[in-house]
Amino acid sequence: MDMLMIAFRSVLKERVHELLRTCGVKAYTEFPETVGTGQSGSTEGGSFYAGENSVILVSLEPAQRDKVAGAVKAWRTEAEHAGWVKPTIRIFCWPCTQLI
């Protein structure tokens, strides 16, 4: 099992939730209104794309993990080919063992 951490601009929340539903993800933990700074700039009022981030943690088996990652990659590719700004979303993954 792996833990995914999905960090994204909060304005993308509906689309991210839709992707998770489409991939069959039914349980996750979400931390709304997080702030930070990264490659696309600060989330605190100083940049053009200022706003808040959200973070979702979800533990998944490898097949479902790959399905979620593939869906997000496809979304980013679709946006790029359509001439849109790529969605500001990152996914990180690490091994996860449920203890209780």
C-alpha cells in the first residue's frame, strides 16, 4: 500500500474530487486552506495565482495509485494541448503500512 499526498490549488477542488471519484477512491483525508510556496509561487497574496492550496492524503493499493496518477497526468496533458494553463497539482508517494 502507498500513501499519496495530493497538493493542489483550492480552486481545483471540484475537479480533483471528480478525478478521485472516477478512479474509485472513496476514502481520503483532506486538509483545506493550506498555505505555502513552491515552483508556481506563494499561496499567500503575493503572486498572480495567489490563493490557498488543499492537500489530500489517501492510502491506495498500487493499481489504484497508478490509476489516480494516470488520471492526473492525462488532465495535465489535456490542459496543455488545449492551450490552458497546466493545473497546479502535485502528487507525492511513499510506502504506507496500516498498523491498526
